[in-house]
Amino acid sequence: MSLDRQVLTLVSHDGTVLVEYPVSTALNGPGEQDSSGCTPRGEHYIRAKIGGGQPIRTVFRGRRPTGEIHTPELSRQNPERDWILSRILWLCGLEPGKNRGRGVDTFRRFIYIHGTPDTEPMGVPMSHGCVRMRNADVVDLYDRVSAGTAVVIR
């Protein structure tokens, strides 16, 4: 994943580029510190996949479906919500002291790759630390990867 380009590139085991998706990472830029609102860099893996089988635009809170399906009207009624939609790929850091462990732990920071309202811009850093994707794109990615898949954020 390129923070500069705001692109997530899915690569096969032999290095072939399979697909590229536009993303939106942290408004606060890159960084690993707890409560920084930054997107953590380095080597990670998908620790958990959440939301398989749920309808596209399903709303999640605390990694659980709320029973809502996101609509523009729901956004207007709840302008303060940071929407987590459709699917969640929960990341875990692999580098002790950098993105894993005390004060810098990606998993404990609840850093996800997740869907966001389709009205939100892609290619522009806007998130609170997570990696936001278009709903159709995150569903497609979810179906292509498994728990344990490597994720490198640069």
C-alpha cells in the first residue's frame, strides 16, 4: 500500500499485480503512536476478516453489524459518525517497537481496511488512521484475501 499514491495494490505470490484500488488513509499522515490518528507503516498481516456475507454498506460499530444499511439520509442524520461499512480487514503489525507492542500496536489501535460512504473522496488522506475504501472495492478485496495475508504500508 502506498501512502504517497493513496493506492492499495494486490500482488500475487509471484509478484504479479492483480488489481489496484484507490484508498484514503489518515488525514494526520503516517505514524505509529497510540492515539495519533495516523496510518501505521511497515509490515502487517490481516489478523481478522469481519463482515463476510453481510449486505454491502452494512454499518459496523465495535466490529459488529448495527442492523443499519448506510444511506445518504443516514449520513445526514449522523454527521459526526466515522462510518465503517461493508467489510473489515483488521491489521496486526509484525515489527516489534515499530507497529507492534507498547505504544505503537496496530492491532490494539483498531486499524482496519474498511468500507466508507461512496461519497467520501478516495486518493486523498481523510481517515482517522484506518484505510478507507469504496464499498465495492473492499468487498472485492475481502473475497480475494485470507487471514494471514501480508500487508505492507509504505
